[in-house]
Amino acid sequence: MPHALYSRSFRTLAVICRAFPLLLALTAITALLALGSKVYAQSGNAARKPSTCLAIANRGSEPPVMNAAFVPAQARMPAVNIRYVTHSTFRIESPGGVIAATDYAGRAGTGRLPDIVTMNHAHGTHYTNAPDQGIAHVLPGWGEFGEGIDHWLEVDDLLVRNVSTDIYRGGVLIESNGNSIFVFEVAGLCIGHMGHLHHTLTPEHFAEIGRLDVLMLPVDGSVTMSVEGMSDLARQFRSSVILPMHWFSSFSLQRFLDQIGTAFEIRVAGGSDIDLSLDSLPQSPTVVVLNPEFGTSMGFD
């Protein structure tokens, strides 16, 4: 498209140069170059895959209630496999075979290496300084101190992006934008991994995250946000599936399940993985408990 535009415009410019003085021709050349730059900029933006999950920003004082996706009964969508590996690490495999591992600290589950790993650095059990060199895309959830980082990565049928959050310890702010919530968009599903979340989310956070069909939620209630806070977050997102993670014992997991109340159904999967698609999501919000492949915890953080 830009090349065709340049061709037509240069033919027009030739007529201008014959009919008008040099000054006018130079003016036309300047305008043409500006137009060409704009066309190429638009072309570059158009190449970036749009998010299907982003919500319009709600600037009100209250955080929005997010609604899960609606899919017509006749729709048949491919399934995404999600396996709970350990701690805060899930292994997400797209229908196209792209594999992403969350909060990667060196262990990504059985099978081949993931194509993508995400990390957070609130504690050492959520990242590694020496990721396997065979991993093509390593996405840290932090950048220069206090500045955060922005990711928008497309690998075949999987889009990964992040929303920055802050690190607190003992109620004291340690680092602004030091952690990230990662959103995985695949096969029409919006999957959100809350990372090592320490604080409530603002309306701006909700707008940047968008709709979440699957919510991966830390439920330890001690080193991350409180069980009450996480339960409130689950109610605000109203995701179809909530996957508890970062529980250090059956006691802390049960405390979250008790807190979530009757608004959510509880299902114990009995295994470490689940296949999900837009047309197979539960009709009402459901907490699905997966058994971690390598145990519940890599340490109490």
C-alpha cells in the first residue's frame, strides 16, 4: 500500500513541477514525505495483533465488574491445556503448540522446553537469573528500578502482555512497578496470572487487564494480598474459572475456599491439568483446584 501511494504521488508531483515554480515543488515534496511517514507508521501499528480482552477504561471511583465472554451454543473453539506445575508456575499450551510457563524459576513441568516464560522478582521462587538458553522468549515482570516494563509478544496463536503492579513488604512500598500481572490471549480465551500480587487493583489496572475468562490467583493470604482481598478480586473479575495457586498447605487453600463463599462453585479436578475452551467454560464462576505436578510450594514465599 505505501509503495502504490508513493508511485501515484510522484506522478502528480511531476505535473506540479512542470507547472509551478521550484518553491512550490519543494513544498509538495515536504508534504509527500510527511504523508509517507504517516502511512508507514499506520502500517506498523496495523501489524500489531489487537487484544480481544481489553476493556474500556473505567474512570469512576469504583473498580468495574468484569464480565466473562459469551459464546453462541453452536460455536466450537479449540482447547487450551493448562497444567499446574508448582507454586505459581502454570504451563499453558495453545492449540497451535506454543507453550508458556508462568513465574518461571527453573522448573516448567515435564515435556519440552516452553517457548515463553514469564517471571516476577518479589521473591526468588518466582524467577531465575539463569533461564535455560533454549527458551526463546524470557519475559521479566520488572525493568529498571521503579520504571516497570511493557511486554506485548505474539508467538503464532498466543499473545502475551503485562500490566505492572507494585511490591510491598509489611505494608511498606518497596518498588513501584516491580511486579507484573501477565495476560495470555489464546483461542479466544483471556487468561490472567496475578503474579505475586501485594495490593488491590485500581480502575486503571482493571482497564489495562480487560476481561479474564481464567484467573490464576495466589491464595496464601500471608506474603501476597490477604485471602479476603483475593476473594474480593475474584468477585470483581467474575471469571468463569479461578485457579488457586501459591498455597503452601491444604489449610491455606481451604481458608480461601471458605472465604470465597457460595458465589462460586468449587470443583476439585483430581489431576494437575485441565483443557479449557470458550465453549466449554462453566456457566457460573467456578474455582477449579488442580494438584500441582511437583508439590504445593518451593518455599513459603
